Amino acid sequence: MSIKGKIIAVVAGSLLVGVAVIGYLFDRNYRLQVARTSDETLRASRAAFENLRKDSVDMMAAAVEAMASNQEINAALARRDRAQLLKATSRLYLSYHEKYGITHWFYWEPEPSGQTGANGLVNFLRAATPDKHGDMVERVMLARVAKTKTFANGLEMGITGLAFRVVAPVYWKGKLCGYFEIGKDIGNFLDSMKQQTGNEYGLLLQKSQMDKAKWRSSRASWGKRDNWNDMNGLLLAKNTYSDESILTYGGSLDKVPEAGQELGLVEHGAAVYSRGVFPLYSAGGVKVGAVFVLSDITAVYQSAHQTMVRGLLAIVLLMALTGIVMCVLFNRLIVARLERLIRVAKRVVGGEFNLQVVPSANDELGKFEELFEQFRRVLVDLVGNIEDEAAAPVYRARLRTRPRVFSAARARRVREAGREVSHGTTFRHPVQAGPVHC
Amino acid sequence: MAQLFDIRCKLDQFIAERKLDKITVYGDIGLKAGFLVSLLRGNTPDDEAKLLKFRKAAQEVLHMSF
């Protein structure tokens, strides 16, 4: 393989490696950018959720405090007058439901006197479903408020979903007459979060915390498809996106960190979405579900992708141009001059002794050209001497026959002329390959 | 005697027939054979080693036996 070929192979190889490395870096940067966008989306969604939670809890705490000073309600609860209590509270409940999205408005009976450490309380009234009462409900928050007799709040699972709840004891004439609880279904949060962030959301609940039969019954009453078997351990309780299939998570919630987890990109039609989940903890500190975050990052994705493709093309073009310039320079500075020297060497050996080599530059190859020229002159001188030797018998014979014409002085002049020519810059050597009669 | 010169003459004839560049052909053969073809004369003494190299070089350059 010629040096030219080797150099071209090295340059081409370097270009390929360079393009591969730069392509890898671009791709890495692109993925980082997309991951950063997904991470920011997840963080923003979590922050929006937290703000909503705080606002809701503040609002509900204020409502509970206001209700606690309502003498009419407290007196009805103390008298166990369910009809009067419903009459006094139903208008308030509807108002809070419409204005603030309150979904739970419950009154609980106090635990029997002398009983401590109850795991739950007996329901006295549900404003939304007044016919349903008298059932014992065991929940961490109910047990906590019964034990501490102070305000409690947190996220808790109900029959068909999660809700933020606030529970407080109710007193009438200084005596505990029951407990008041209001709550907001977390499913309603998703619409608010969508309005705030522009992302799509899904509420995932742990199946282990749910009642299968009641869930199916609820779904049927809402006119929705039974989705109990869509995922292994989780259930999509609510979502803001039209297509439920995109909001599936096959992993285990136990492995999802508190800050949330990115689930990668998914293409849906012409759009590209980043997916992620962050967990939800109940008032008892149990991981009861998660919020699935779906963010349309099509614009970011396409922008990053276009930047990567354009950058790669620019680098490839630049490197190819550099490679071509390097090859041309290498050819002009080395290869072409070496080939010229080879041609001269062949022609000199072929008999064209007067073909002079003039150094083309003051560089390493120029020095070699100069050396080659010196070598050529030595060769020419040597050839001249050989020819002189060959011609000597002829001179001697002629001297014998024509001593006046071919004097020793003339013979010397001829030899000197030959030497002069061999050292001269203008080549007129007598032994130049001439016509030979065969 | 004059076998080297004889080959040179055949070579010249070959070059003339095919209108080749005589100097280049002499150069190629000379470099391969290790002597200057243009210096071969009728009185150049024969040398078996030179003859062999000459023929071999001519064969390699011109693909022709001389």
C-alpha cells in the first residue's frame, strides 16, 4: 500500500472515529437535554401537587374551624338529630362542593365513653349520601383524632379513591359531641394541575388498598370500563388524558423514590411524551398510590433532534473538508515531488543525463532533491570517466597516425571539457545517449 | 561477443515499433538490471550475469523476451 493510500486510510479512519465520538457526544447531550426536561416536568408537577395540597388543607382547615363555631350544627350533632344536621349542613356542603371541590362532608360519633385506642369511628352523617350511615370506619386519621382530640389532616384512601381530609373534634357546651371531617378527592387535583402546568396526569392507586368488588361496581355506575386488570399492582383511578393505555406503569411503587422517577419517552401519534411518576403517601406514611405525569415534549424533542442532526452534518462536512485539504496538501508537498524525483531518476538512468533536479522548497524533501542532484552529478562524472577510458585507445591510435591533430594537450582539453560539463549547471555531456547504429 | 549490444538493438527496434518513450524504457530496465543500457556499445564485453539481468529486466518491464 502506498504512503498516499495509508495517509488517506488514516485520515478517513480518523474522520470516522471523530464523527462517531462527536455523534456519541451529541446523542448524549440530546438525551441529557430530554432527561432534564422530563426531570423539570416531574419536579414542576410535584410542586404543583404540593401547592394544591397545601392550599386545599388550608382551605379545609379554615372551613372546619368555621363549622366548629356553628352553634346550630353543633347542637344538632350533640342531640343526634340527623335530619336537623343535614338541613343545617347540606346547603353549606353544596356551596363548598361547587366552589372548592369538596367531596367529603362527614360527621362521626364520639367513641363510647371509657373506650380508648379505637381504630376508627362510627359514621353519623354523610352529607352527599345521607342514607348511608352507622357504619364503623377504621382509618388512621380517625383513630388519631379520637386519640388526640386535635385537628388532623392528611391523605387517606377511601372506598373508591384517595382524598385529602381534615378531621377535627366538635364540642357542644364544652363536651365532645362528635367529629367533623371534610375532604377533597385527589382526582379533582389532576384537573387543577393540568390547568397549571399543561401536562396530563393519571392517578394510580395500589390495588392492595382497594376493594375489587366495590371498585368494579363504582366503575360500572360511572359508566366506565372495568380496568382492574390493566396493570399488575396498580389501578388507574383517574386521568386527564383521553387514552388510558399510555398511562400504564408496570413497575412496583415500592421502588419509586420520593422525588419521583422518570419512565422515559413514548411516541403517541405525532407527539412525543415524557413520562414519570411520583408517589403519594397516606397520613399513616404508607405509599398508597402515585401520580402519573405525561408531558408533551414534542417541541423540545424535535428541536434537540434537529440540533443534533444539523450539528452532526456540520461536523461531518467540516471534517471531510479538513481531510480533503490535508490530502491535497500532502499530495502537493510530498507525493507529487517524490513522483517527480522517481521520474527524473528513471530518465537519468535511461540516458537523459542532463535532466537537472532543482530543489522545489527549502524543506526536508528539498534537501533530498538537492542531494539527489549532487548524486546525479557524481553519476554523470562517473559515466564521463568511463567513456573517456573507453575512448582512450582510439585517441592513442589517432595520435599514432595523426600526432599533430590529437596532441596530448587536446586530449587533456577533451577530458577537461568532459569534467567541466559534469560539474556544470548546463549539461552538454558527450556521453548522452545518442543514436547507436545496430 | 556483443550479446548485450545485440539485446539493446532488439530493444531499440521494439521501442521504435511501438513508439515507446526510449528514455523511460531504458530507465526502467536500467534500474531493474543495475546498469546503464545507454552505455552498451558494440565493443561492450559480454557478461553472463549482466545478460541474465538484462533479459529479466526487459521481460518484467515490457513483458517480452529478448
